[in-house]
Amino acid sequence: MSWPVTGGRFALGDLDVELGGTIRGAELAWQAHGTLNAARDNVVVHPCSYGADHDDLAWQIGPDGVLDPERWFVVVPDMFSNGLSSSAADDPDFPAVVTMADNVRAQHRLLTEHLGVTGVACAYGFSMGAGQAYHWAALYPELVQRAVVVCGSARTAVHNRVFLSGLLRVLEAAPEHLGGGRFSAQPVAALKAFAHVYAGWGLSQDFYRERLHETALGAPDLETFLRTDWEESFATSRAGNLYAQARTWAEADISRGVAGGDLPAALASLQASVLLLPGATDLYFRVADNEAELEHLRDGVLHPIPSVWGHRAGNPRTNPEDLAFLRREVRAWLER
């Protein structure tokens, strides 16, 4: 890489979380791309999505990428229970639920206490990262100038929670499940089932109808695609962490700590300019969810990604057309 890359682990001490419990000796892993300017405000904070870590997000950071590290200081904090920051699979006393707000408050400490940041030019994220970007704008309205919400929402919708409930029930049905998201061993069969459920939601009906798993991704058949792209991916994740992050996702709601559960009021309180980039065929975060949010935002723009790639339209590593759309929209927004 031709730009500076730094990182480490930030010690938070014992961290009380909003729905009860304490992360003992909490630590936040992180990575940063680029150089912090003299004013310490050229910052793009880029939280992680479900199951991802900072290495998984690095592909979109570059002079010709979505986020330019020669212009911005891009900080990628690792979400709790992603295996790098403090994680449920490593701590039998980990709190039952760690919310997105808990994550963002820890990230705020990283930026302000450890890195000395004075302003956030943009909170950017995809999926669960998008939810955290929304939380950044809600919790720290005076600090955050812009937010880019890619395939995400301010509150997890009811239908989205039904999907997450299905994933949790799959893991709980495993004979290795001890209760409360704890496992005696890696539940191999349950993770295979988990992956197949996820594959039906992560990509749209149109994607499969057009057989893009074969023509665009090169799989010889559906069975191979499900094995190589889904089973093998989730097999490397610890079940306790998948369980914990699904709970985090299900509880996402920017209004809980801002407006007493009043989502329209929470959205109206945002001072950041918000760019909403839902996927046109996303099954988790529907365009309609962002449309409902938009009417309450002081300064918001909605530009759906015109794609049949479902949720993956917002993470288009293997999809040049959607990547070009995302790069163009985000770069223009950052220069407003």
C-alpha cells in the first residue's frame, strides 16, 4: 500500500452496556488508513458489518476505491464479537446483548481519547456498519458532519427481526448449544444450516433467477455455490460470536438512547447530512424502510442502488457495476 496503515487494540477497561452487564477488560481492535490532518477532522469512521473485521473491509479503501486514504483518515473499528475486539465466544460472562450504541460509544472513545479526533467528516457503513453509522450521527450530532448508510436502517424492521430469529433458533437447536448463545463445541451441522438460510436472504430472487451465481461468480452449479460461498465462510466463524452479533443486529434502534423510542424524533434530531443507499432488491433493509426515514431527516438524500444483487449490492467486491455506482455516490457525497 502506498498510504500509511496503522492499528492496534484500545483498552476500554470494564465496560457497562446499556441493556445490562459488563464487558470485563473490554478491548476494541482497530485499523486506520491514511493520515490524520492538523485539524484532526478529516476522519471517516467505517464500522464493520455482520461477521466482518477490518481486513474484510480494506478492499474498498484506496486512491481509486470507495474511500480515498490520500484524502481521508479512514478508521475501521472492529465490532464487539467479531473475534478481534472483545467477543462473546471468548468470555463466558459476556453480556447477553451488546447493542450498536454500546459499540459506537466505545468507538467514540477510541477516536477521541486515543486518536485525538476533533471531528468526523463522515460515518460510513454497510449493513450492520450502516446501522452503526446511523448511531454515530444520532449519539454525536455535534461531531458528525455526514453519514452514508449503505443497505442499512435506523431501526431493525420487524421482518428483518423475523429473519434474525430464524438464525438464532437454528443455532439454539444445535446439540452443542448450552443456552444463552454458549456452545460446548463448534456446531458444525447447525452452521451449515445457518449458511443455507443466509444464502436465501443475502441475494435476491432475481439474482438466482438470472443464475448469476454461475455466470457472474463462476460456480458450476447451485450446490457448489452454497458450499464454497456460504458454508465454508460461516464454518470459520465461531458460533458464539455469530449468535451475539445477531442479537446486536436485532436490537438496533437509534431512538432508544436519544428520543425514548420515538424514531421520527430521533431522525429529526440528526444534524448530519445523510445519504441513504439501499439496495433495490435487498431483502433485509428495504427501500421502503429508508423512504420512511427520509421524510423525518433534516438533510437526507435517497439513491437506491439499481441492482439485482440483493444485500450484496452494498458490498460489491465481485460486482463492478454496483461498485462503480457506490464509488461515484459516496465520493460525491464526501465532497459536498
